[in-house]
Amino acid sequence: MSSQLAMTLLSSAEFLLSAVLGFMFWRKGLQRRFPSMGAYLALRVASSPVLSLLLMGHLFSSQQIQTLCLDAYFFVYWAVYLVSAALLFFICMEVFRSALSSLPGLMKFGIVIFRWAAVVSLVVTFSSVSFWHRGILSIPDIAMGLMRSVSLLELCLLAFLCLSMNALRLSVRDVAFGIALGFGLMAANDFVVVSLIAGNAGLTAPLQFVYQSVVLVGLGTWVAYAALPEMARRPVVMPVNSTIYRWNEIASALGHPDTQVAVQPSNGFFLTDVEKVVEKVLNRSLKNAETES
């Protein structure tokens, strides 16, 4: 089997897995819980045949048609790449919201951090992009910079979920964890394999097969999670003196001076000073309210 035929088969398998995943995703109604993930899958399935047809433009005998197909491929590919990077950021927010749905205070505080991370990523991307390329040739540099930032965010999200699964009462079988796991594999694939592939490597280079295989593993992971019966979401019960519960109460109190927080005594807890400050602010607000009344 030639290397070109093998790569064609891998690409076809990627498209089929994406189509099966999209069908299962919509059939189970997961797009209502993860709308950005649904849009990402739809974009992935719709763009693959279009890009494949444009890439086959070299089969035409007319040089003008070949040039037109290559130009269209360039713009369509990088447009899809940019939109995918934006959707991946919103997917990370959806996974984070789902994982912390039982802790609204920490969830809202984390969403603020996500938004600031997006602003910082944009600033870092545009400030680190080499302006050696001019005009439309700078689009790939910007797109790849944004994708690297989002990939780093995906790895951080997966690490956070793995380290806090017990505290969040998050099951390994939860779809949110499965989405984060798949994107974590793909992000690690981008960082490791792509950094080893030479800039002028062809589509049939050996490491390209490794890259494509990891992508198939990530898609297979999502298909497995979509095929599993969805677990019933039960309310999370936590003891009042648990650390994460107190973090949630403190996060809920930030920016809301009228909120009353029950602060439990703790021994050597590193957020004790923060709790004392919150308690003083709340007491002062109550005194001011009594004085005005």
C-alpha cells in the first residue's frame, strides 16, 4: 500500500468518524448542553468534503482552474481554522460550566478568568506574530498562534478536571470529561507531533501518520462517550466545612456585599485571611444598612 493511499484512507476514516459522532451527538440531544461543540462538529463535517474537492483541483488540465482551486482552498482552510479556534474556546467554557454546575460561585468566577484568558491570548498572539509575512500571508501565522493559545487552554482544563474530579464529584463517564479528554489528546498531538514535523514535510511524511492516528483516537474517544448511556445528573451534596464549599461561598460573595456568608473556623487554612476580609466587609455593610434605616 502506498503512503498516499494510506493517508487517503486515514482522512476518509476521520470524516466517517466525524459524521458518526455528529449523528450520535444530535440524536442524544447533546447539542443543547454543548451548543458550541455541536457547531464545531457541524463545521468539521461540512468542511471536510469541500476541502477535499478543492484539493483535487490539480487534476484539471487547465492551469487557471488549478490556480483558482488552490486559492479557494487557502481561504476556506484558514477560515475554517480560525472559526474552529474560536469555537474551541467556547467549548472549553461549556465544559467548565458543566463540570462546576453544582458550584455556581466558582463557576461564575472561573468564567471571568476564562474571558481574561481569551483577551490575554489575543494580545499575546498578535504581539508575537512575526510580521515577516505581509498581507494575506499573515493569516496562517495569526491562526496558528490563536490555535496554540486555545490548545494550551484545553490542556489546562483537562489537568484541572483530572486534579479536581473528587472534589467536584465529577465522574469519568461524564460527557464533559470525555470532551475535555479528546481535546486534550488533540492539543498534546499538536504540541508534540507538529513541533517535530519539518516545515516543508509533505502530507505523507511518517509523522503525519502519527498525527492523523492521534486525531482518530480523539474522535474515537468522543464516539465512545456519545455511545455510552448518559448518566443521570444528581444534586451534589457536600459538607458545610468542606474546602471547596467555602471557596464557592467566597466566590459568590465577591462583588456582592449584601450576601451573607457563614464562615467556619479553620486551622491553618490558607484562605483564612480572605475569609476574615469578606466577613469584615459584610459586617460593615450590615452596620451601614442599619444606620441608614
